[in-house]
Amino acid sequence: MDMSTLRFTIFCGLLILQSGCIEHSLILTVLPEDNLHLSYSMRGDRIDMEDGLSLLPDSTIWECSTSIEDSDDETVHVFSGSTTIESFAVLNTVLDWSKSPADSVFVKRKLEINVKKKLFGKIYTFTGKFPSRQFNAKHGDIWQFIPNECKILEDEEAVNKLSGDEIELLETKYALGIIQWNRERYEQRFIKLWEILNTRRNDLTSISQTLFSIALAGWNDDLRQHLNHIVVDDPDLLNLGWWEELQPLFLGRFVDLIGIEKIKMVEQIGNDLDKEYQISRDLDDDQFELRLILPGKLMQTDGIEDDEGGVLWNFSGKELLENDFLMYAKTMQLSYTKLGMAVISVIIFITLILVARRRLKH
């Protein structure tokens, strides 16, 4: 494969990995009597929506609907769902769609709404956390394999100042780095699976480190041969997902190491690791919006207050690859009935004191 063809193929693969943006919106509204109304929507193209439509919230709890919005340049498929719960304590349970492998499902979240009664009203406190997927720790930092000079390719203005030859050279280095990162990722998968396997079974302690090193060396040789046989039309290169083709070789190395009787567990763990990677890549360009409507006057927040008294947070799936996304809001709702009664009580108290003083004078 010549370098220009390789470069073109890798960049097509990156385009495929980052296409198919889905927009997620979640609205939390605290109702009177401290009930909570949840409204969720997911918008995307047909292919992405078909990946997830049957995997969304439980329709026995949520009222769900689907629709299509047509415009001149695109067709947008929309999923909507809503429900009302009577307790803040079950919020995360209602939002736990772990049985459903849609993109939005795998964004872990911890949302809490607490209310404290005060003398003249209530204070509502909201805290939210979307945990990091720790992509680099699990799959390796791509930029450890790509020269730093290639970061200029992410700056369109800077790229326009380069010559065609300079761009071609940088793109070639970038493409080769991506392939080396992907090879390293599969090597680390072998090691990671062995570590997981040892935590789940107690009968592998008899296998020496030497035997494992031999199996790992064989797997590395499989990876090198795979790289040597990559061709332009190979779809596994386009999405950097070589698992389907490499899995039989991967399992074969473990059969040699631990025997055929334990291979089902190895297969399951390997598939789970691959699934976790694919989810992170699918979420990379998804967009998320959370809107919160609490009773009372907003006192503190790290979000954006909108014109209707709500608080808004926006972030992308890419932001979650390495960092947590945190949210906070606090409101105070005055009870005008209690406040009025307090004012009346003060007035009556002052009046009684004045009357008492007058009587003492007479």
C-alpha cells in the first residue's frame, strides 16, 4: 500500500468514526408537591437512530413516541419520552437504561435533587455528574504515537498556510501514528483480559509468567502479520475495528494458554472490552443538553440561566472521554403564607407591647 493511499484510507476511517452525531436533551422539572417531570429526546439520522430506537427507556414507565422532521438538506429522526416520578430518590433508577445498548444509555450519570425546609420556605440543591470514560487510560493516548507537529492539522487557518507537500507529509505521519496506536491497543487488550481473568478465577495461578509471555509474543506476531496484510478495501481498516478478524487468533492464543474449557469466558470479556471501546468512539461527537427547572429564585449555579428561569448545561461526548462533567444549582423558594403569618405575628407582638406600655403609664 503506498503512502498516499494509506493516508486517504486512514482519514476516511476517522471520518467514519466521528460521523453520525446524535443530540440528546434531558429536561428535569420540579413540580408542586415536589414531584419530578422528566422529558428526554434524541435526534439523529436514520442509521444512528436505528442503532438505538428499540433500546431506549422502558415504555412501561416512559411515554414514548417517534417522529421524522424533513427539511431541504436532511431528514432528522426524533425519539421522545417523558415520565413523572413522585420521589427524587428514584431519579437515577428511572434514568438507568443499562439493559439498553443505545448510545445515550452508556453515558453514566449521577443526578441528585435535595430539598431542605427552612423557617420561611425551602432550599433546593441540584448536583449532577457525568463521569469520564477514561479513554486514554483504557485504550491509550493517540498522541503518544502521533508526532506533536501533526496537531497543526486540527487548525484550519494554520493548515491553509502550509504547502501541499507539507500537508501530505504531516498527514502521512498522522496516519502511521493512528495505525501504531491501534496495534498497541490490541496488544494491551490481551494483557487487560488476562488481568481480568485472574480476578475472576482462582485456578490460573499455576500458569507461569513465562507461559503468558510466550502467548503474548505470539499475539504480537499475529498483530504484525495483520498489519502486513492490510489492503485499501479492507473495512476493518476503515473503522480501525480489527476485532472481528483478529478474534479467532486472539482466542486461539488463550486456548494454548488456559485450555478450551475456559474459552467462553475469554470470549465474553474480549467482546465486552471491544464494546466499551466502540461506545466511547460512538459518543465522541454526540451532543448533550440538560435543562433544570427548580422552584424559587436561583441563588447559585455553574450552568447558564435562561430567560424562562431554568438552568442549562451543554457538553459533548468528546468532553467525557477524559473529564467528568459536573453540574450544580441552588434555589430558594419562599413560602409567602409562612412569611405573611410571621409578619402578622410580629405586628401583633409589637402592638401588644405598645398597649402594655400605655397601660403601665396610666
